[in-house]
Amino acid sequence: MLDIKLIREQGETVHNQLNRRGPGTSADLDRLLEIDKQRRDALNQSQTLKNKKKTLSAEVGNLKKKGQDASGPMEEVKQLNVQIKEWDDKSNSLDEQVRSTLLKIPNLPSETTPDGADESQNQEVRQWGGKPSFDFKPKNHVELGETLGLLDLKRAAKISGARFAVFKGQGAALLRALIQFMLNTQTRDNGYEELYPPVLVNEDSLMGTGQLPKFEEDLFKLRDDELFLIPTAEVPVTNYHRDEILPEESLPVKYAAYTLCFRREAGSYGKDTQGIIRQHQFDKVELVKFVKPEHSYDELEKLVADAESILQKLNLHYRVVNLCTGDLGFSAAKTYDLEVWLPSQNTYREISSCSNFTDYQARRAMIRYKGKDGGKPELVHTLNGSGLAAGRLFVAVLENYQQADGSIQIPEPLQLYLNGQTQLG
RNA sequence: GGAGAGGUGGCCGAGUGGUUGAAGGCGCACGCUUGGAAAGCGUGUGUAGGCUUAUACCCUACCGAGGGUUCGAAUCCCUCCCUCUCCGCCA
């Protein structure tokens, strides 16, 4: 959520920054300011009257104590109450309008986020490693996985439907090894504390991180309870500190969380229908940070490096992309995607998305910090990034480590997690 | 699911209709004291909104959330949420 004061004081700048995301993004601003003005007027009216009421009530108390007649001020307060109720109703309703409008306005893009209409205008920042060369035609992960008995997509469709997978035997073990490897790396080497949170969350949590109210159609919702399945661990982990004031000296706070993630994928019909690239249910290790505002962009660079370290240890070729304004997520100010090389598609595919949300989520979720020496609490900046998406990493390992005979070589760092095994199939 | 207890400031804990943002204690900050420290003494110590150049002053609100009664509610009434204990059920 943007700061209403910022909109009041620098409306022009906010307007321009928002419209970098696309024409019309800031359409509501003038109307918003008008409502806000009315809201403050109503509030002032109500507060003035309440002040009067307080004085009169005290007078009633005093008069009664002395045994004198208090019916005059009592009657006066009764009439004040009618007016107060009117102004309060008005100001509450206007306040609600301001809030609901603000909740639907996205974050301002960073200065360092490139302008662009869609993903084709994302900026490649760097590449790491090199494309593997094959002296045979590399197979895709579906063919590899099904031939080797690692994946069973047909039965998954029978059990649940499209966009679900069964990982089987060595495939299940590999997925588990990847998760374990990622968690260990992030907690032991990169200094994150592990959290294992609920995957069902309430509406407030989804408001806090920005999935609601605008993107309900992307979420699985329970029918009989006001709960949603999380689309990412960002939701429970960021909301872990909702409505809290963190001690300044505890920052930066860094968490790594493995969870299942659930997405309806409405609106992506026909995309990635083959295989396990795009699933309704997938596994992910997520990294979340709470930091001081002045450090958040440095922390974003470190976060990306932490996510990259997984791909580097597994020696997988990838590139880092700075998302342009047209591709930038709703709550983010700046996002780097990590895209891993997939030989079968002869292209890079997103395997991690690392974002700085500045104070946008913190203001929605009221996550602040305060120094020891007093002073006002200030909003933290929140960041998060996949470290990494396990299903897609599974795909990358299969495709990049496939051998001419159809077997899969197991990357050295994973062998420890697979009882020393060196290949699959 | 059944029965009961409870939700007050960073923490503990008073407070059952009157000026209480809230006693007392702990913690914390600053000062005095000291060779230094402890103890002791003193002062201060919530959040949001409005107003504002201002994190100053002032005003309003907040004692789990929402509604109600009343001139006046942390205190009374209603609804909901959460926590704890016992029983049942269960991975």
C-alpha cells in the first residue's frame, strides 16, 4: 500500500511513477485525494464535537457529585451524540473507500527498474556458466522422467486432473534431495533461519502481502472455511511478523521456508501444458527478509546471490534478468528473475523471482522496527525470492544432466542426499 | 465436538460506571551517587489518526474485535475471534 501522505504531497510524481507500469494505472488518484479530503473534514468535525462532549460529561459528573441538577448538559450531550454519529458514519465510510482504493494501487517501480511493456523488454543483467553441449538430441523432462519411471503424469491426471504430478521412486527421492540440499545451503551457508509455516492462511495474511483483494482468482479457496491455500511461502512467512514492531538490532531478519505452493493458474490455459513446469501444486524453498529501508536494495543483490548459489553449486547455466515495469509484480518495486537453461526448449525458464517490496507490504501488514533509543517506529522493507522452485529445478537437473544412454548423472552436491548414488537409470 | 477459565501497556499485574492512557512492580533509557561497578535515589518510557515546518504543543481514538446501554464504559449487555485446562475424537 502506498502512503496516502506521499500521494497528497507528491501526487504528480506518484502519478508518473505508477504510469510507468502501463497507461491508466494511476487513474484513481484524483478521486482518491478528493475522498481523502472529505474524510479528514468529517473526522475533524467529529473530533471537535467529541471534545465538547467530553467537557460536558465531566460537568455532569461534577454537578451530580454536588447533588445539583444536571439535566441541561445531559440533554446537550444527547443532541451532540446524534451529530457525532453522523460525522463518524461519514468519516468511516470515506475511510473505507480510501483504504479499499489504496489496496488496489500497485507499488511504485524502482528507479532501477527498466521501462517496458511486457517480458520481451526485460533486461538481461548477467549470465553464469555455459550451455551444455550434447552430441545427441536432448530429450525433454517428460520423456526422461517417464522413461526412467521418475514421473507419472497420467496417473496424476486420474487422481487430481491436469497440472498435477506424481513423483515416483528415484524421482521422489531426487525431489526430496533437492529440497534438502536447498534448505541446508540457505540455512548453513547463507545465514537464514528455517521456518515451516502453515499452507492454509486467512484473508488478512493475503491482504498483507498483496495477493488480495485484487488477485483472488489466482488462489485456491476453501469452501467451508475462510482460508486459502498459499500460492507461495512469502505469504505465511512475511505475515509471521504482521502487526509487530521489531527491535532495530535484530535486522536484517532472514528466513528460509520450504512449503508446498498452490496456484489456480487461471488465465494460463494452453501455457506449458506438457510436463511439470506449470503445476497447481509445487514445492518451493522461499527466502524472506525484513530489513532497514536504507539497506533494501543491497539486500536484494545479496538475496539474488543466495538464490544463485544453488544453481552454481549444481553447475546449471542461467541468466539474471531485471524485470521491466510491464512485467513487474503488483507489490514489487524491483524484481530479478533467475532463468535456468533448458536444453529441450532451447531457452531460459524462470526458476526464481527475487523482489524488493520496499515498504509496500510492510505498510499493509504493519511491520515496523524501532531503535533502542526511542523514536517513532518505522516501516521495514520486505524482500523475498525463491531459493529455488524445486519442481523446475528437478526439470533443469534432468535435462541438463542427461546422458546419451538416457540416464541422468547426479550432480555431485546432491549425491550426499541420495545415499552416494551417482546416476539415475 | 462437550465442560470450564481467561484475553489490560515490552513483561507481570491492579482496576466492576465518573475526568484512568490506565495504580504497583519488573524491564529499559537518561541523570545523580562511585576510583569503577552493584545497590540506592531521581526523571522519563505505548500506538494510530488529526493539526503542524516539526518525531514540539494541542485534539481524537485505542484495555482481543465489532455492536449496544448510558450524560459518561477497561468496567454493564450482545455477537464474534483467540488462548489455556479437563473430557471425547484423531495423524
